[in-house]
Amino acid sequence: MCFHYALTKEKAEIEIQLGVQWDDEWTPVFHASGFSFLQMPVITQKKPDQIQLFNWGLIPHWVKTKADADKLKTQTLNARSETIFERPSFRSYIPNNRCLIIADGFFEWMDFQKKKYPHFIQIKNGELFCFAGIYAAWVDKTTGELINSFSILTTDANPMMEKIHNLKKRMPVIIAPNRYKKWLSPDLTKEEIQSFFSPFPEGRMQNHTISKRITSRTENSNVPQTIEPLTYPELALSK
């Protein structure tokens, strides 16, 4: 699964690397928790040349009340790619409401001897990358507020991620840069969409363990120190 990620790069660098415009203000995020339902940058099929800020936690258009929306979005931070054409919350969005979710790292926990050890995972050299996502627009009928939201697609873990996320053995679907435009293209067949769902190659990824500040209830986790390497000697026994 993927409930925690980071986008630590500055706005100008993101615009240049992705070749898009971005009108919103932006402060780098060192730890975005899905359960905080943050607004995070995405690129959608409808506006492929622009970055927009959408809420993490997809709210389908058919949801009736704010209470129902708040309840459902805790369950739609991720969408399993294997069932995305079947699940009622997702199936109407995968054909033509696909998006790129911009990141430069994400977090997962290794279970070892009944303790959990946080890891920070990146593409090699800390390069910018994008998760595959879907998005929806929902209107709160009591206020008229329009809420745009997204979900991150997940798939089976590659060998590196199997060792880290060693209980559920899942990882986010990561889109290679040379396939960004294809993912956002209209009128892809089901088979063409499914071709994106393979695990990203482990040889193009890197990871390191970090401190448990990320789950601290007293310290701010949205700081550079959260992603700094920290070694746990006991994990040498897990290799």
C-alpha cells in the first residue's frame, strides 16, 4: 500500500522537469500522510499541461453527504490495480480520469521480530517520479463546494519492496517518465491501461532506513530530518 509519501523539490524544479505550468503556491512536503487528507500536486487527463492541487482520498461523484464522503475517503487513499475496473468507487474513473501524482519518495515499514522499521524509498539519485492515479470531482450539495480528489494505484511488490513491505508485499504503481503522456492519453483500451500495472524495476530504485520520527506523536514529521538515513544494527540479521 502507499499511505505516506514526499515531494521535497521546489516548485520551479518540478515545473522544469515535467514541462508544465503551476499557478498554486507550493512548500516542499517531507512527509504527506494520507490520513491527513492533504492537497497534493497532480497532472490530470483533462489538463495535461498544468499541475493542480487535489485532495488525497478519492470521493466518488455519487456520494450523497459530507459525512459519507469523510468516511469513504479513508478507504480510497489507494486503489488496487487488479480490481480497479470492478470496484464501484473506482471503475468509472479509470477509463478517462487518470492522473499523475508527483513525488520524489515514499515510505513503507519492514516488520522484523515484531517491530516495524520505516524506510524511505526513491528512484535512484532521488529523481522526481509519478505514481499512477485516478481522480474524481464531488460537489457538496449543502455548500456547493467542489472537491477534486485522487487515489494512488497499487500493484504487487518488486523483489526490493517485498523485503521492505514484507507483510502485505505491495507497492504503488510508478509510471516511467517516457510513458507519462501515454498514461494521460484519451481512449486507451483496458489492455493498454493494464500494461502500466507491472511493478517498477528494483534496479532503478534505492532505499534507506529512517528514524521513527515519522510516527511520533510529539514531533513534527514534515521536516527534512524525517528522511535522513538512520541505521538499525539489528536489521543486519534480516538480510
